[in-house]
Amino acid sequence: MTFYLLALSIICVFPYCKISIMRQPLWHYLLALGVVSAYFQGYINLYALLFTGLYVVLYYCVQNTKRAIIRAILSTVFIVSSLALALHWVPGFNNLPIVIDERITSDAITFTLYANFDKAMAGLFLCAYFFSNLDSNKKPLKTDSNKAGSLNVKQPIFIIIATVLASFTAALMLGLVSFDPKVPNFWLVFIAINLLFTCVAEEALFRGLLQTKLSKIITPTRLAILAPVITACIFALAHFAGGFNYVLVSFIAGLGYGYAFYKTRRLEWAILCHWLVNVCHFFLFTYPMLNKI
């Protein structure tokens, strides 16, 4: 029940869900129920519950503080706290194991999958932070077109297809994966967790937060493309544990996610692009990668 409530709260944080109860968005109530459920089911202890409460208070202080300097300080603390949650640095979260050290195919490295309450909660609040700032900010993000917001779906779909093809062409050429169609028995859980708990959190952080900040710092319009490029570099470096080739493929994929966001200014397209790359990887290629030992 805990993770269903958390997943529903993430879905409801997106602008498409306008349901409110007593002037409060529905995702507030779903998250509260999820946190209570997590505590009684043992997924978070008292320390994590206290941190969660402080994190929620911090988020609302950031949203309601008017003085620029105080808001900047609180925003920094909020971002650092979100990063700590996403990286599992905060003790007290007992995330639900789904698969532990399973070798999906004989030539792959072992794979572990958790339903991460801490990372999912960080993604939820980073999305809420992004969407609230998007609503309050009258000045649009810089792109190569003033009509970026009115683009039809053909362009982002083309970007997604190009990202999938480029990422797996590079991965195959570098020997990271081989073509290996399969349907593991935990496939349904994987696609749900990967979408709502992984892709939402990572895209809210890298594209919704970092790329948005960079697009405001890089003032010349002709240099606006640097924002997704720099973000892709940072995204790739975050995958350094997989080795140089993995970092290179992550950079190519990150360029696609960032470019989808750059062209559309819609976080949803970046999330969808990221998720579809991961889903194609899971079902069609060695997952997570070939074992070179």
C-alpha cells in the first residue's frame, strides 16, 4: 500500500491533475497517507520520519518566502536535501527489495532493484518545485524558438526515436550490451518503478532543476544550447561507476533527454524519453550490461 500511495502522489503532482480537497492538492493527502503507511510498515523509522517532516517544512518555506536572499539560502538547502534523499544518504529508509543480485541473462552482470521511498519522495518534491516555479515565472525559458511551447508532438517523438537509436548504436559499438530480447518475470514492476521512482526523480533533478537554472544563467540566446549539453555532461558523470564507456553512452542519452526538454520546455517529454530508453534496454538488450570478467 505504501508504494502505491507514493506512486499515486507522484502522478498527481503533474499539472494535469487539478484535484484539490479543502484547497490543498490531492498529492498532499496521498503523500501524507504514504508516509504514515511507510512508518507503520517499517519502510521508514523515526529518524527518517523526522527528516521527512523537516523536508516538507523546508519545501513550503522555500515556496512562501518572499525575501530573495533567504529564499536562495532555503532553496540551496532544499536542493542539497533532495540530492541526499536521491542518493540514499539519509539514514532510516528501509527501501523495498524487488530483485537482489539476479543475473537476468548468463552473460550479464547481476542486477538489483529496489522500490526506493527516499528517491521517489525527492522526485515528487523536485517536480512540485519545478511546476510551482514554472507557474510563477512569467518569463519563458530560452530555447532556439519563441514558439517552443506550441510545438506539436512530432518533434519530441522524433527526438525520442533518435535518442533510442543513437544510445543503443553507441552501446553496441562499445560492447556494453548485445541484442538480447527477453521478458523477465518482474517486468511489470520494473517499468512502473523505473518510470515513477527513477526517471521522474532523475529528470526532475537534471532537467527540471539543473538545466532550468543553467538556461537562466546562460543569457545569450545563441548559447542556450549549452544548457542541455552541460547538463548531459553532469548526468553522464553521475554514471561513472559503470566505467568510461557507460559514461559515454549516458552522455549521448542525456543529450537526447535534455534536447527534448530544451525544445518543448515540458518535463514530461524528458521523462518519457528517459523511460523509453530504459524500457528498450530492459526488454531488447543485455541488462544492465555485459559481464566482461
